[in-house]
Amino acid sequence: MKIYMDVCCLSRPFDNLFHPRVRLEAIAVINILDRCRSGRWTLAASEALDFELSAIQDNEKLMQVKELYSLAENWLPVTDQAKARATALRSQGLSFFDSLHLATAEVSRQNIFLTTDDKLLKSANKIDLNIRAANPVLWFMEV
């Protein structure tokens, strides 16, 4: 299983866990990453993720997220094909980073794109994609 998590997803374990939904998502992310750590699944890293992670201002959170991110085994460049696909996705209302993440995951044939961003999921589910976008809790319950 090849998994692409966006920055929202990778950051979830370090958000305020007081809220039940946030806590559930954090647990799901940790369990998914545990399967990556054990070699059962593979987490992707990407040029797009590297760039977006560099924008995190909180150094402590950045270090924590990078520790999880270090589990990634495959590094995905933003290819010309991914750039073209991201442009097409942006024309359908996605933000720059969201379109770049989805396009990179799609073009590199990842099995699943995970995010905790409801707005992104709602938009992604209206677009014809060659990758499934899902919330980590719902997806983990299925698999």
C-alpha cells in the first residue's frame, strides 16, 4: 500500500487532542504510520511536502512532524506531468499546495491520498481523480 499524506495529516498528532475528532484522526495517523514503520505499507515523501513543511513557523512542531515524515521511503519529485495536472486541478478550485500534492500523488500512482482537511476532501470528491482522497480515520477503518 503506497500512501501519500499531506501536511495537515502529518501534523495531526501534534494538534490539540482535546477535541474528539482531532484525537481520532491523530490515532489513525499514528496507526497508519506504524504500519509504514513495520514495512507493511509505504509512506511517500515529495518535493511539494518538503516545500510546505519548510513554511512551518513553530520549530518544535516542525521537528516533530519531520520525525514522522522521516518514515517516508519513496521521494516523489514534482515532474512536468505533475505540474500540468496541478494546473488543471487549480482550475477546478483547489489551492496551489492541495493541487500540487494531489497531482504528485496521482501521477506517481500512490494508492491513497490522506488528508484531514474537509474542504480539500469535499473539493477532491467533486473532481475526476485517478487517486482516492480520504480522511485517515474513515480510510483506516476500511482497510
